[in-house]
Amino acid sequence: MKLKIAITTLLAIVFMGQAKAQEKLEITGYARNYTGVLTGGDNEFSIVQNTLNLKFEKNSNKVAFKVNPYLHHYFDSDLELGLREAFLDLRFENFDVRVGKQQIIYGKSEGVFITDVVSPKDLKEFLLPDFDEIRMGITAAKVNYYFGNSTVEAVWAPVFTPTQMPEMNSIWRPTMPFPMAPTYDYTTAKIKPSLENSELFLRFSNMGSFADFEIVGGYFWDDDPSMHITKQINPITMQLTGLTVRPEHHRLTMGGASFSMPLGPTIVKAEGGYYSGKLFQTQTPTIPDATIERDYLHYLVGLEYSLAGIMLSAQFIQENILDYEQGIRNDEIESTMTFLAKKSFLREKLWLELFAYVGLNNKDALIRPKVSYGFADGFDILLGANIFVGDKGRFGQYNANDMVYVKLKYSF
Amino acid sequence: MRTKTVTMLIIAFVVSGFSNQSVAQLTGQQVIEKVYNNPSGDDTQGNLSMTLTNNRGEQRERNLKQYIKDDGKVEKKIMYFLSPADVRNTSFMNWSYSDGQSDNQWIYLPALKRVRRISSDSKSDYFMGSDFTFDDLGDRHPNQDSHKLLREETIDGKECYVVESTPKESGYIYSKTITWVMKDNYLGLKREFYDDRSTLLKVLTIKNYAKIDGFWTILETEMHNVQRDHKTTIKFTEVQKNKGIPDSRFTERSMTLGS
């Protein structure tokens, strides 16, 4: 309700502003229908979504604002109103200040989140939506200071926003490895908004003829809660009689860097982050709440190359838990690869694309072929499929969710 | 004395004859160098409107704003896409080096909210679905081709040199080009592009040009792919020269904040 009021208010402000300065206020956006059907079982619709996405922007040399409300209508639920971004900019000669709800993106990788830890993810439909829809805006104050081709960016986020997980009955709800249906205790699941619970991020970036690079750091809450488990055991039979799962977010400290550089016709890129304070699930019985704190590394190397007009890209990603011990539910090293091939035809009216995540530990994959056609300027028809391979792992767990979909989108 | 006078007259005649000959018989290389070195100002800004017309007469339009700055060593260009709506606020930046180093290119996609470095080794790719390749839109250095003056010719009332240019590198997108260069201002008025089978592929025609802020400037040009009967017209408007575009225009900040 509060959200609806906020949006209504903002829209009213925007429209009042429009009346005063119609020539400068830009209204852009898109209307889209997205229909997906599962290819297995009873061919149920996995999604039927109608979207109106609006962007109101006004720019001048010194100030700017942007408001980006969206409206989703689903066939099986009520309207969903949201605000992807709503911020104000103050622009000075060598620095900018942006205050409000905003998406902040770090790193050089594509489709992978390594140092990109500022904006949390909306995983209601796993990793399938467009990335501007997966990344949620956070309420923050951001200051960018510029000198030459370098930028120093500081972000203060006073309010923590966690990962948006799928609903309990959603087909995209990840598999929980519990021996029995647990009882959830959400008493510690929320982070109280307060000064001491703020998140801080710092980034230095440089763009040059030799290479582009970024150095980033952050002190923030883990967007994904750790599951603290309490077991109820019958003292007589010693049988497990109940499980209580208490999700709780914990502080993480991260330092990382990324770069991309041309090497002949190839773009080489790398990105890595060191995370301290992560709690992993463990099956070691002597650990009472089934979590154990370990630092970990997350890194990537990637290549991009164009061959006969086909844009090709490959990335190799690893997550490496340091000081690993038996019982931790995650593998010590988990390796993933991504592949992309993309080519346009008919003077960029027709695009063919194939993107794939391949999990090397579990031999699972998500393969995403797409074909899109520009029926008219701004009007695109996209046909695609999401094919899950394997029976376990990050992608294989959704093996029953293979789907084909169509998106009709009109941008204005 | 008389002999001396005759000798002087002969020398004067010979010298003036050589002199006239040197003006009339510029080599193809010299003509193309004059085109390449035609002063264009240290910086240029303006709007660019591109109309694509297919063989059924259907048209699509793209609009951009661009800034170019050249300090003699690096030419920096940034383009902001204004329309169509699905590419609005995308920006593209290119740094081109006079020493032959490969170009650096970046693109900012507003949906991804970050600047990405992209491979610049795709100069044969067509720009935004038009009939211009990235290479057609750039300045090709005269030393990359061998040039031969074919003839002099008058087209549209303009006296022109006609120069054939053959690439020195193998595998270049064109087997040769033929350029009509106006004698009075060394602007290329027309150019024919031949494919790898030496068949005419495209014809570039300058439709409008003028002196802007003291520099000859092309204001309208058309590229006609004669094999596919597809045309692209580019019009430059609100062109300004030497207005002192700051270096900060060609940065990550500028790409993300827009035009």
C-alpha cells in the first residue's frame, strides 16, 4: 500500500512537472507481453505477464531526476506495482551526487555476479529475466568524483535490501536439502534500518587506451540469508522429529578488482573478489546450527571475439571456499562456464543468439537460444527457449522447467 | 647578349612548363593525401540523421548526436543514440590513433548500466544496419592503399580528379575504390566501392556540403548499395566546428550521463 502511495505521489509530481516544463521532460518506456509455456508435463504456462515500464527523466547541466515505475500484470495474480529507480542527481564540475533508489552495477563480467554486489537480485524467475529487471534498485546516496579518465565512487546504502526469492510454491524455488519439511522462524530475517546497519561500497575505475580496470570494496549484508538449523530429536528414539530453519543475514566484507583489455582482435577480461564472513551450510553434526564461517574467492576470466560478424564470448568462473573442511554442503571449488554467440541479419532487424551457463561440477546447464525480429522501429518479437540440462546443481535442479516463450515488446 | 636573353626565355618557359605540369599532374597518392589532410578543425559537433531505404521504398530512421575531437595523435568520437526508442541513450565511443594502433571502442547500454569495451576488429561490420561500414565512416590513411590517377572529369559541373585506390592488405572488404575528388576544395564528391569479385557494390555520393566555421564540411551524403538496391542517407545538422569540446566529453561519465 505504501508503495502504491509512493508511486502515485511520484507520478503526480512528475506530471505536474510535465505541465510546467513539458518540452524537457522525457517519457520513454515499453509495453510488453511475455508468455512462457513449460514443454514438459501438462504444458502449463510458466508465465503470462503484461508489463508497462515507464521512465520519466529530466536532465540539465546541474540537476537531473529519473523515475522508473513498472506495472506487471500476471494471469494468476494481482497487479504488481514497483519502482525500479527513483533518484535525483546533483552535478558539479568534477563530481556528481545521486540520491534515491538506484541500480548500481560493478564489474566486467556478463551474466555473472562477482564484484557486482551492490544491487540485490530479483530471482522470482531465477536468472531468466533481462538483467535490468534482475537487478533491483537500492536506496542509496552515491558520490562520483572524476579526474581525467578515472572515477572514484562511494556508495552509502542506509537500508538493506535482500535478494528477492521466488514464492514458496513457485517452480523457481530452489531445492532445499532438508531431510524433512522444516518450520521457518523469520524472527531474525530482517535487518533493522539504522545507521550502524548501513552498507558501504567504494569503487575506483579507470578507462584508457591500454585497458579498463576497477578496484572495488564493500562492507555489506549478505543478500542471501544463511539458514541456521535447529534439530528436534526424540530423546528416546534419537529420531529427528522436527527442523526449525532460521534465515539470517550476516555481514560480508569484500575486496575485488576487474579489468578488460584488447589483445589484437580479442577482448580479454578478468574479475575477482575476496569475500570474508560468509556462512556456509555444513552437515557436520557437531556444529549446532549447521553453519560455518569461511572466506571465499569468486573469480572469472573471459574472452570476446568477433568472427565473420558473429560475436563470440566465453567465461570461466570459479567459486573457491578457503580453509575448506568436509561437511560443507557446497563443493570446495565450483566451476561454471558461460558461452555466447550472437549475430544480426537483415540489417540488424533479425538477431540470433545462443547463451549458455554450464556447471562443470554437476554437469548441468542452462541453454538459452533466442531469435528476435524488429517488426518495426521499436517493436520487437522475440522467440526463445530455456533448456535445463542435468538433474542437480544450480541449473539441473530446474530440469522440469524447460520452456519456450515469446516476448512482444514495443518501446517508445 | 641576345643569346643570353634567348637562353633565359627558354629556361623561363621550361620552368613554367614544368610548374604547370606539376599542378596538372598530381599523382593519385598526392590527391588522396590532400583529401586526407583537408583541414576539418580540431573538433566537430552536430546531429546526424540516418535514413535507411530498402528496395521496396520502406524507410527506417536513426538519429544521433556526435562529438569529434582530434589532437593530431588521437581522434576521439562519441555518439549518443537518440532514436529509435529501443536504442535511446545508448552511447558509443571510438578512439582512433594516427600511429596505426588499433582503435579503442566502448559502448554504454542503458539497460546494463555500465560501459563495456568492445572489439574494434570489426570494421567491415555495417553501422546500425546502414550501408556504411565502420570503415566507411572513418578516415582511411592514404598509405593503406596504392593510388592511381585515372583521369580528370567534370561531374555535376565540378571539375574532379578520378583516383583508383587498391588496398595493400589482402582480404580487405573492398577490392578497390574509385574516388572523384573536387579540384577546388579536395572534397571527395563521389566514391565507388568494388567487392572482392571486382563488381561494383556501393556508390557514395555527396549531396550537400558547405563551409562551416571556415572548414569544408559534408552535410548530406548517400550510400547506395547497387547490388541490393538499398540506400542510406546521412544528414548532418547543427554542425559546429572548433567550439572547444572539453576532454571530459570523451569519458565514462559522459557516456553514462548522455548528450
